Amino acid sequence: MRKLAPFLLVAFLLLVVAPAAFAQGTAAPAEATNWVAISASFGMAIASGACGYAQARASAAASESYARNPGAGDRIFISLIISLVLIESMALYAFAIIFLKAK
């Protein structure tokens, strides 16, 4: 417990002193940055990258499945199209949410 006490004391002091040290003064308001639009564009980039990765994995799995069993090509194709539509809808939902939130 003695070894833990200095660590807890430092953590407590950081939690108590840090908000006061980083408090913003009452200066004149500067031009605000639209952080919602910036973070929304990062979110769309992440969603698009995830969709691209998921579509590549789905296409690779469908190609491998078709190579192993050509007789099931119709069922594989239908399930591939449905999964690609659902994956792409994730990007479209992200785009719609971003378009509504970032003005």
C-alpha cells in the first residue's frame, strides 16, 4: 500500500489541479471551428473504409465458395448480392446521419 500511495496522490492532484490549470479565460470569443463537420467527415471516412474492407472480404469468400462448389453458384450469388447491399447500406446510413447532423 505504501508504494501505491504516491501514485494515488499524484493522480488525485492531477485530477484536482488540471481543470483549473486548463480553464479558459474570459477573452473575446474567437471564430469557432465547426468540429461537427470535421468529426463527421472522419466518421464517414472510417465507415467507407470499413465498407470497402467488408465488401472485399465478402467477394473473396463468395469466390472461394464458388470455386469449391460450382453447383451452388446461384445461391452463392444471391447471398453475395444481399450481403453487399447490406454492407453498402451501412455507408449510406452513415452518410445520411452525417448529412443531417453537420450543417
